Amino acid sequence: MVVDDYSTRFSMGLNFRECPLVESHSKKILVDHLTVTYGKTVALEDISGAIEPNSLIAIFGPNGGGKSTFVKVLASLIKPTKGSITHHCQSTCQPAYLPQQSTMHRSFPITVREVVAMGLWHTVGAFKSLTKTHQSLIDQALERVGLQDYDSRLIETLSGGQFQRMLFARVILEDSSLIILDEPFTAIDIHTSQTLLALIQEWHQKGKTILVVLHDLEMARKYFPETILLSKHCLGWGPTSKVLTDKNIMNSYHAEKIDRKRNHV
């Protein structure tokens, strides 16, 4: 029996050992009973599921629900307290990871071009000179995100939208098969959001696996075929139309309130 809404699971006294998968996945990235704690605080508890190749997945849920923690574990930035994540890759699984803007230091005296060029470090190295071919690739990435006239600007002078375009240009040059984006549409204008969404769709069409932390429900429903719904536990994993129901959304926030009350007891 597949139980895909929180209230039914809660009223039946079911635990959260298995994320309710609506459909089966061919396994490339296997998440096996993942639990992450920070001291005594549980960020994620017993998450299991699989991410298939060429997935385009929204990570959705309330604040404090473990979304950023989940993608950091996927990006190998933090280790699970329990459980594991296994990458079944034909080649490298080194992801292109884009953290939240709020966690980045923008006062460092570095230019837009220098930041974008960091996307080539995996092939060039940090201390080797860039060739004309590399410079051309940087030019193309800047043009793709509409920053061709900003390459010599210091990053501290950029608006929020321009800063995010720059980071997407860096991701272009990383050319990873796995792309992880944590709240990439926060505090940017509509035009920039549309430009970056188009780029995400382009990556998806090229066969890349993409996971995006979102807070915009309508964006998730319109542009992302799959969703993982998190509220410390996994409340749904599968087609967006079946996971992001009004009932499941309401229950995810209800679950977050329950967890918050428990933490204050």
C-alpha cells in the first residue's frame, strides 16, 4: 500500500522509515535511511528514495524542513549521522553546487569574469593559465546569462539578479552531470528568474540531473516534473502533480509545527 499524504500516515500511527514513492525510479543516486542531526536537533530523519538519471526535481517544504541539509548531503558537503547516499555513476559524480546567496561573501575584491572562470578549475586547475579556448568559453557563458558587458565589474557592485546570473555562468563552465541549486530564485527579478529557468530547462534537455530547492509553489508545479516534499521527514517523492497536492502542502506545515513544539518541550 502506498500512503502519500501525511495526515493518513500520522493517524494510522505509521513511522517515516520509507519515503512514499509514487512511482519507481531507475537508481543512479540512492538515498538509504538518511538521518542528519546538528547536536540534539534533528534536521532530517530516515529519508529513503532514489534519483534517476536526467531528473528535474524540486525540493519543497517549510522553512526548517531540512531542504538545504538534504542537498548539502547530496553534494558531499556534510556527512549523514545515519544512513547513506550512494552515487551510481558511469563517470564522475562531482556536482555543480550553488548555495543560497545569503551564505556567500560578496565583499571579496574579485571580478565577475574571475568568478565565472572558477567553473573551469576542474579541468584547468587553480593555478594554470587560461588558454584562448578557455577565454572563449568564459565569453560564451557570460553572454548566455546576459553579463557580457559586466565581466570586469567587481562582484560587490552587482544586484541580486546579476549576482545569480554570474553564478549560473560558473555552473555552465563546470559542465557537471549533476546540478544542485539551493534557492536560486530568492530575491531576484522576474526577468532574471525566466532567464535562469530557461537555462535549467536547457540543461535538463541535455540529459543532466538537476535538483532545485524552491519556495515558489506555482513554479514547482509548472516547471518541475518531480518533487521531494520534506518536513524533516519525507512526506512525498514522485510526480509533482501527486506530491504537491493542497492537502500534502498543508500537512507539511502541520508536521513542521509539531516538530517545533517537540523541540521546545
